[in-house]
Amino acid sequence: MSVQYYEGIGRRKEATARVRLMSGTGKFIVNEKLAEDYFTRLGDLESILAPVDAAGQERSRLDITVLVKGGGVTGQTDAVQLGVARALVKMNGELTPVMRKGGFLTRDARVKERKKPGLKRARKAPTYTKR
């Protein structure tokens, strides 16, 4: 029994998400948990499913399964959103301009800057003392 699915990979900071979309009954599973239980912060689920709404798809007709690793809550949320958008474009290539206009296909390349020698963090210097 093989099910036709569309896969999209999303990355942000240290997080990587593998998103699979398939037609179904509206189940949304993240790391074998319900999405509501995994992403508990207010507004996270809405931002993740924003590409689905922008595409004009019904949430109740898509099953979404996600395997997400690394990073924190914000990085994982944005990685899943990018993965959903990429999977939707694979499902229907005509959605590319809609996804571009909404900013869902742009990968946020900002990552943590490395620590420099002699500094406390990337840019924070120790307090200057004259004597």
C-alpha cells in the first residue's frame, strides 16, 4: 500500500523539517504527536498553515506529517512553514507566484554568528577599564 505524497524540506537556524503532504482527512502530525500538542505557542500553528491558506487549499483535505530536528521553537516553526510551502509547490507548480508573493518560499539564511577571540560573545566586548 503506497500513498502518493509530496515532500518539502525546510530549514531555519539549526532546525530542519521534512514535510510530507498527501490528500486525506486533515491530520497534522509532527514527530508522531498531534501538531497542537507539539507547537503550543499562540500563533505558531496559524503561521505554519499560512501557505495552505494562501494556496486556497482546504486544511481538512490535506494530511501533513512532519519530522523536525534541531533548533528551538521559532526555528522549527519557520522550518516547517518553508517545508509546507515547498511541498505545496511540488503538488501544484502554479502556486509558485502565490507562495513567492506571500514570502513563504524565501529561506531565512540568518544563523548565529560565531564567537570571536577576546570577546564574550560574537560582538560583546569585556568592560573597558582604564586602570
